[in-house]
Amino acid sequence: MLERLSQGSFLLGTHTCSNLATLLHTLLGLQVSACVGSAIPAPLIEAQGEKEYQAKLLDLVQRGVARPEDVEKQLTPEALQAFIASERLGLEERCRYILASEAIAEEQGIQVDIEGLDTEVERAKQQCKKDNVGFDEDVYRQEIIEKLKYAAVMQWLRQNLKVDVLPWGGEAGQVQQQPEMAAV
């Protein structure tokens, strides 16, 4: 897995970024996703789509944009399929990232620190109760552990991969003899 990461590079060109760390994080995520070249199985895309659709609806309730009863009306198979269809490319990309991150975590023996997990689960449980929204403690706990694992993989990659940031060689998008590359 890591051999494929070391072969990638990105031309930053005239892109400006006030926060280079954010740009590098995004590019690294894209490179990790690119390590999974095979097609993503439909059930995995659908499961990720369902998770993201429910999270999107829950966010609407928590921000006070929608009432729980209105959101429940949107929890239909047709609405879910429409969401998956409209977000398919992004869902595939996130599934690739998840699969690659899991492989890297296993390959490198990356473990996550779950200190404070019970406190976070209890906080989310109380928030959902307050918002009158259903809450599955086990599912939420697993999602938090997955997010911690993906963050740990990204941190490990930032610490262990060499990133060369080379200066851009041209003015106003003009390239001198050869474009400079930022290797990730």
C-alpha cells in the first residue's frame, strides 16, 4: 500500500492556498484514495451513502433547520437512493479512502486511543434525546472509533511520508522550462 503512495505527485501550479497544511492534507487524502484501484462494491457505497444521508438529516435537526418529524418524512428508500445517485462519485472516493486507511492501519499496526469515548457517547446520547432523535449507542461508538483511526492514519502518514514542496517556477501561470511538482 505504501509503495503506491510514494509514487504519487501533484502539480500545484498557480493554486494559491493560505493554509498549505490544509492543501497537503487534502492532496494526501486523494493520494491515499487512489491506492484503491478496483471498483467499489455497490453494497459498500450504499452503506456509506445511508450513513452520510442520516448524518446530513441529523445535522439539519441539530442546527434547528428542520424538525424531527419533517426529517422522518425524508427517511424513505427513494430519497436515500436519490442521495446516493447524486453523491455517487464522492461516496466512491470516501469508500476508497476508508479501505486504504484500514489497510494502512493494519499494515502499520496503528492503534487508536479511545480515552474519553464513553464521555463523547453519553454527550451525543443526551443531545439526541434533547433533539428527540433516535440514537444507536453502538453504531455511534463504532463511527467515532473509525474516525479516530482515519485521523491516526493521516497523522502517521504526515509523520512518515516525505513531502517535497518545490517553488512554483513561473509568473501568472507561466511555466518555466519544466513545471515544478509537489511530491506526496
